[in-house]
Amino acid sequence: MSASGGRWPQRRLLALDWLVLESGRERFVERLFAGLCARLLEDGLPIARSTLHVRTLHPQFFGARLLWRPGMEEAEITFLDHDAITDRRFLDSPVRALYEGAEAIHQRLDLPTAAPREYPVYAELRAEGMTDYVAMPMTFTDGTRHACTWATTRPGGFRAADLAALGELLPALAMATEIRLSRRIACNLLDAYVGRHAGARILAGEIRRGSGATVRAAIWQCDLRDFTTIVERLARDEVIACLNAFFDAVGAPVEARGGEILKFIGDGMLAIFPLEEEAACHRALRAAAEARRGLRGLDTERRWSPGALTLRSRLARGRRHVRQHRNLFATRLHGDRPGGQRRRPPPAARQGPRSRRADLRRLCRDVRLRCPAPRTARPLPPARRSRAG
């Protein structure tokens, strides 16, 4: 305790100084955690393995685990989907106990235990030569609990002073982690609901009403054929499962081929392949061919009748305008120049090499499209004025 009456910290560490005063340059939690662990080694704490367990807000993932070992400049991150909370490894783990309110869990691994049963992770750590293990909770400002674990190979395990120093680190580590995790959650949600490029612009400060950008791109639009019939024939949960399976089948090839999913519209999906990137139209068509193969597999794997999931696809090249209005993004596609002049495809698209044009025609046949080359999207009709009375 200092002369001024403060209570924290009781032991001054270089790692704590770095975390509080110098870690602001580390934007990502993977490097932040690795930097902290490396400095704890310099302070004399015998850390041989450390993990950080955080919960997040993401449509696909429940949370993430960061693993660090000596010599790693960046912690290894593993994302856990929502099914992980029902997995036996999580249910029978110290992390779950900490999430549910347990205090620190400390277990010597080099001594016999009198407990009738123990967490399975202890056997794994003993196999790695660990002699001591401690798991501590971290609480964020919203009340959610997260966890951090430490293990050592030092004979005799951690000293009491080591455990006290690790405990004193937790408040600062929790704040630093929450700041970076909050930004990552914002990025995840924006990527999921407005698209990768639009999300990056929002985080960069383009949030004023009327702000927008123009993107030249190959446009992907697809939907389920006879969706009304599917809704009438299947129960609610089956319709949701059908939509999820459909979007998984068509969305994965788009992202794998470098496309960006802009939005899901009922039973449809809108995506773009920016023309600034190489071979955008070829990648769009290859993604369409892969999506069709995935849908054919769904017909045989699922209970609905064959042919119920059929891809109807349109591909075009035009301009995409994104304009923010009252915090919602509206998308407008058109292919006209100001003044009403029709914009023609560039010469490279009309007179490309024969091999490339033949490849385009072959890919179009694979996805059953009738446009052998990209075409310009039609303009939106002008808005009609409402009449009074």
C-alpha cells in the first residue's frame, strides 16, 4: 500500500506498466495478450501456457479462445460457434464454471488430488508437463463474465506472489480486452448486416445522412424459386431451416470467391464482385456454378422434395450507389449516365480475348444464364408524386 492510501497494485510489474501506459498501439486483442504474456515472463513469472476466453456478439460465433505459449508474437485465436456451449468439453470445463459465477479455480497438477473427479483439461495439461494451473474470471462493464487461465512447468507450481500478481492484472486486462472486443463486435455486426466495405466506411466516420459511394461491380442476385409454395407446404421451423441451408449454399461460394454479400432480401440475396479486383465476372460465375452444385446436394440431403431449392440467378455489371438515410442503407442499381445517356460496357468487356469470352460462355452455360457477357442493369423507374385528395 502506498503512502497516499492507494491499494493497487501491491506489486509493481513492467507488464502492468506496459498494459496501462503503452499498449494503446495494439489494435487487436491477439497481439495485446501475447505482448502481456511475454512481459510477464520478463517480470519473472513462470508462464508456460495461457488462454483468454471471451464471449462475443456475432450471428455465427458464441465466443473465442486465445492461446499463447512462449515465443509466440501473436496469440492463436479459435472462434467457437453457438453449438460449442452444448459440447462436452465446454460443459465440463473450468471456463464454464467461471462464466456461471465461480471464483478463481486453482489446481496443482504435480500432486495427487483427493477430489472424486476433476476437469478433463487437467489430464491434458499434465501430459504437456504442466505442474500448476489457475483460472480467473474477468468482468466487463456490462456485467458479462469472461476468463483467463495460466499454467506453468515450474517445479512446485506458482508461488503465492505470482498468483497475487496475476490477480492484480485482471482489472486492467479486462478493460483493455473489452475496448478491443467492442470494436471487433461492431465490425462483425456491420459486416453481417451492411457488408464489409460499407461497414469499414461507417467505422471510418462516414455516418452523415446523404453520404455514399459508387462501386463498379458485377452484381449477383439470386432467390428461391417457388418460395410461396415452400412456405405453404412446410412448417415455420422447416422454412427457416430451408432458408438457412439455401443461404449457406449460395453465400459460402460468394465469399470464397472474393464477393461481398450486401443483404438478404426475404428469400433472396444480393452481392457484388467489385470490378477493381481481377477477373470479377469470372469469379462471380464460378461462384454461381459452385452454388448450383451445393443446391443439388441439398435436394438429396434434406427432407424437402427434389427441385424445391433451385437457384435463379441474374448477373450484371453496373454502378452501385449506397446512400445512408435515417441510419438505414438503401441500395440503388442503375446503368445510366447523367442526362439520360445509356452507359455502354467498356471495349475490354465487348471485345475481350476469345479464350476469355469462351470461358465466360462456358461458365454461363454451367449456371444456365443466357447472357454471354456482362450487361448493364436497367435504371430504376422515377418516383411517382402522390396526388392530394
